[in-house]
Amino acid sequence: MTKQYHGHALSTDALDQLFREARSYNGWLDKPVSDEQIEAIHALMKMGPTSANMQPARIVWAKSTEAKAKLSALAMEGNRKKIETAPVVAIVGYDIDFHENLPWLFPHTDAKSWFADDEDGRRSHAFRNSSLQGAYLMLAARSLGLDCGPMSGFDNDAVDEAFFAGDPKFGPRVRSNFICGIGYGDASTIFDRSPRPDFETFCTIA
């Protein structure tokens, strides 16, 4: 039986860890992230909701010195040190042909047919839902006591070719979305928090 958590708000400390006190880090402490921690992040992120339970995100966890050097060479100058010094960098991509897996991911109906003849629609759904999954990844990492440093600022086509196209698990139909350093953040590398809007600035209740 599925447990119900309605009405059970997280503690103030938990909300601080996930949101209010969490920051995007530009540098890292010299402390490793284990394979077990990486798998624990994935075990949580995969539970986040997506459209029709599609799982379009494809992730390369660049952990070795060689992988991070290869990724760094394809990034803008300002991001290279962030990549090279992070214990691990998640390259979050999306599979344009995610619908091929819908028969087992969403077996309630023939969801594959919804997308089979609509590649433009698949690209839109894959990008949007992989972005959601990337956000779940960051919240999962934070919930496990790790810090994150999400980045764009890299050559997407070159990253696709270097990390996805030649891997039989992914292939040439995977496109990179964003990358995210994961580790234990160095507090000396962050700026003062930038402003956040009040509710009334960008929201309305209709």
C-alpha cells in the first residue's frame, strides 16, 4: 500500500537545505562523491513526476579526470575550472526517441502512438521533461547533503558528439540540455544571494 504524506510538511531545516539556504556553487571542497551517492541521486530523481511517466533524461556522470577534462575543453572559459574541480559533473541530456520506452514505462495505454509521428512534439516534450528531471536531480542531491552548480555555457553539439553519440546506451538521438557540478560546495566561491521576487511581482491567483 502506498504511504500517504498529505498534510506532513517538511521541517524548517529540510526546507532550508533544499531551497532557502541552498546555493549554486562555483567551487568545490576536495571531497569525493562516491558511485553509491550518484546512484542514490538517481534513485530519488527518477521518482519525480513527468508527462506519461516518460523518462527522457539521459545522464553521463563525468567523474574521471579524463571525462571532466574532455567536458571542460568544450565549455566556455568561465566554466572550465568549475568543471575540472567538481567531484562529478552530470551531463543532463534528453532522448528525442524517448517514446520507444513508453510501452513499459506507461503500460496503461498505447502512449507510444501519441508521439510516433510527431518528432517536433517529441523534441518539445523531451526537453521540457528532461528539464524537470534535471531539477529533481538537483533537489535529490541537496536532500542527500550534496551541493550543486548548474551550468549552460558549453558547446552542445560538441558535447553531444563527445559523450552521447558514440555510446550504444544513448546514440545519436540524444541532445544535451545542461550540466551540473555536484559535490561539497566551497562557500568562499559564491556571491551574496541575488534578489528574489515577492509573490505579487510575477504571480496572481485567478
